[in-house]
Amino acid sequence: MKKYIYMSALATMALTTPQTAQAQDFDSKPVVNLTNEAEDLKFSIGARMMMDAAYYHAEYTPMKSGAAITDARIRTSMSYKDWYFYADFDFSEGKFTQKNIFLQYAMKKEKGIHSFKAGYYNNPANMARNTSIGSMHFLTRASSVNALAQGRELGLSYSFYNDHFFANQGVFAENQYNDQEAGYQGVSLGGRWLWRPINDSKQTFHVGASFRYANIATGEVQDDIVLKTNLDLGTSLETLVDPTTEFVSASLPWAKNVYDFGLEALYKNDDFFVRGEYMLKHVTKERDDQALFEANLGSIDSWSTLASWQAGNPLGSNTFHGAYVEAGYKLFGNPYKYNNKEGVLGGLDGKSLEIVARYSYTGLNDIVDGEKYVLGRDQYYPDGLIKDYPSTSKSIGGGNLHSVTLGANYAFNKYVQFMVSYSYHHLDRDKYPSDKNFHALQGRLMFQF
């Protein structure tokens, strides 16, 4: 009797916990499992805790060295026949935050597995974002992923996979809570497609492509008449102890359409893996120039003609790039595993020791030829000469970042893991001319079940 009362309590907790917003399901099979055979119900509950410490050395602007609880979450699931419900919730910053929460229906056919998913989870259009951080072989995802790849969104998706093919695509809300200050809830489409010419118990090789489109329709009203949208991009220096995005970031006012393209490849055998992705983000912009021009007539900012106003306030699209490649070699332990369902590499399984290395490039500079940055004005001007005309610029100086990481990971068992890494970052950003080289020594103790 007590057993069924306990299962009911767990189910109630999983299904009634408030919804607020990257692990993709459990990192490994949870150890706490309860079964109601009469109803064909299965309940699982798990947890993960990550405690990080970091020491930073910077040339000019200091970073905050120290320690922090970077992840502390409870994860629950319920299975009923072909239906599966999953939810996880984070408490790492002393406050409740929703992570994944979704419902999935799967059916097995002769040629593979078909599944339909609805809820809040990662947009499929990226490999690294769909690899749980608990299964990563580095303390964070690459800076290029953090800056350019989309994370969780609210939506619906369909996926199909077998040993050699994988396809996952869906439609999502651009603002998952519909809580924008103004405008309406935008929409995004995303997909990822893989071909696995080699995929057996010893080795796997896949190549793939991804695509995402987003229509940005949320923002704030400017001059009481025009909806001003905005897209913010940024990344930390591949650390969670000081997660600031101050050094590599870009704000894109009037962003309207976002196109993300990606290419990826992965190879793994029992003792070695290498994987990488290339990402391109193209952002077009849209603005009601006529309304803004008329709103400024008669003011100190008025212009004589619409054409002169447009020339003084140029608007153009922007393109950004990023890529990473990472590799690992296992000195001892169980073989590396590949997840056919998600098309990703699994984490360490059981007592293991590995060494890893990664190079990452993040490009958030998109500067018009001939324009130069004036630090005192925080703006780009033709030839670097301060002029009243034009008053704005199409240049974006979000920063280019090169990062190299070397690390070692030791799993005491399948529940406890220690990670240590050294990272070097080289920054090229006009806004921070004295900040060029950053060094970070980091460690993590992680427990999960």
C-alpha cells in the first residue's frame, strides 16, 4: 500500500510542478524506478549536482575567480505504453528554474522509430545543444554554440531514426511564455538531419546538416507608434563560475528574420572520439521608416526628406560565423557510447579516465569595410572620423573569440565524476582594446543518478 502511495506522490509532483524554462532526458539510466504493473506505469526520478571552481587571469578587466554550484536539479519521468513524460527542474542559483518538460509518443515500424514530441525542450537544429551537459566531455559547450545556437523552445516536433538515418524537425514559439512587452508571439522552424554510413557496436561515423528559421515579432514600442524588435547574442568565456557575456556580445535592433545553417560530423570508436560543427547565422532587419520619419518632423531630430533620414539611419542585415572541433581519448574504462535516438555522443560510463582537447571560434564582428570604431562614442564611423552624418552605423562589433581547451576527466564510478581543464581565449573586440588574452583553470565535481 505504501508503495502505491509513494508512486502517486511522485506522479503528482512531476505533473503539477509549476512550469518556468538544456539536459536532453536522463544522462544515464536512473536508479530510482517504480513500477505499477497493473496500470503499465513506470516512474523514474533522478538528480544531478555540479560544483565548479575557477581561477581566471586577464590582462585588463578582471574576472571573478571562485566557486559556485552551477547545476542542481531534480529530474522525473513517467512511461505509459508508448507514451513518455519527462520534466527536470533546476535549483542551482538559489531559485527555481524550469528546464525540459515534454510529452512524447513513439512507435516502432519496420524501417525505424517514429516519435512525436510536444513541450519545452531543445530546438533540434544543433548537435551540441542536444547533448546534455551531464554527458559533455567539457565543462561547458563551446563558445560558438553558446553564442549562435538556439536552446530550448516551446513547440511540436517529429523525428525518425534507425541505424543509418536520423531526421528531427519541428515548429516552435519564438517567445515561449507569450510575455513580451509588445508585439505578438513569433514562430521558428528547426531541423537536423544525419546520415550514419558507419554505425555498429565498435564505431560510428555521422555527417549532418541543420537549419533554423525564426521570425522575431516581440519587442517594445518606440515613439508610441512603431514596434522595435531586438536580438541579443553573446557567450561567456566557456565557464559557469563567472558567466558574464560582457566580452563577446552583440545587440541587433530591428532584427526580423533569423536564418541558422549548420554542418556537423562525428566519429567515435571504443577509445576515441572527434566531433565538430560549423554554424552560420544571418539576420535581416525591418523597420517602419516612414512612421519614424514623420514622428520626428518638427523636432530637433527631424530630417528634410525620408531619403535623407534613411541615409542617416542606415539599416542592413548581419552575418556571423562560428565553429568548434573537439576530441577525446580514453585511457581506460568502458567504451564510448553513441545515442542513435538523439544522434549524440554519450558521457563517461563507469570508472574511466580520458583526456580531451577543443578549439572553438566565435565570430560576432560584422564591420562595414572602411569603418573604424571610436571608443569614446561607442560607435563605428567611416574612416574613424566623428561626423554627425550618418548618425548610426550598420557595423556590429560583438567580438571575435578564439578558444583552446585541454582537459582531463576521471569518473570514480557511473555516478561521480571529476573534471579539470585549462582554457586560453584570445579576444578581438574594438570595444575592449586592452582585453586580448584570458586564461582559465577550472575544476568540477559532478554527481548524478
